[in-house]
Amino acid sequence: QIILIALFVSQFGEIGMQWAAEPWRMALALAASAHSAALMTVLVRRLPQSLTAQVCAYGIVITFMALAALAYAPQLALLGAALFYVSDTLIAYERFLLKTEVNQHPLISPLVWVTYYMAQALITLGILL
């Protein structure tokens, strides 16, 4: 995530932030920030204390990656970053919030992999094209 943040800023920073030209990016940035804050608030209450700092740190980093993509990335790479955010959010929901006998929901694992690989492909294409 940290490398993606640096990549989005270094590759596309000279273009400048896209928020003024495309206001929908700011709206999505606010929504992603609110979602991340709400998710981390719920997670902190449910996580073992030994995992709280690591999960919150990762949550902050992935949120900053999404915000960097919203601020700087071309639309294809932005879509990839959004799918990466969704993939990792699904992992957090499955691992820490959905409680079943085996702590898994049958659809989440395939969705994680599909969104993850699509994210990688779209980020790569968005940067190369």
C-alpha cells in the first residue's frame, strides 16, 4: 500500500490533485474516509488487544492508498485501487466481524480473490496506459 501511495503521487503528482476538476473524487474520498473510520471503530471493539495496533495501522495505510488514488490516479488505476480497498475490507469483515462456525462466509473468499486480482490488473494497466 505504501508503495502504491508513493507511485500514485510520484507518477501523477505533476498533474495535480484531481479533486477540483472532478468533484466526485472528493465525495468518494469523504465516503471512503467515513467508512474506514466506522469500520476501524467497530474493529477496535471486537479485536483482541494484541491485534488492535496492527489492524488500525493497516486500515490507515489502505485508506491513504485509496485517498492517494482518488487525488492523483487516472481512472483505470483508481478503479483498481478501489477494488483493492474492497478486497481488504472483505478480509476484515470475514476475519473479524462475521461469526460462523468456521469464521467464513462461502462467498467472501472468492470475492476477495476476484477483487484482488482485478485490482492488480487495473492498477497496472492504469499506470502503463
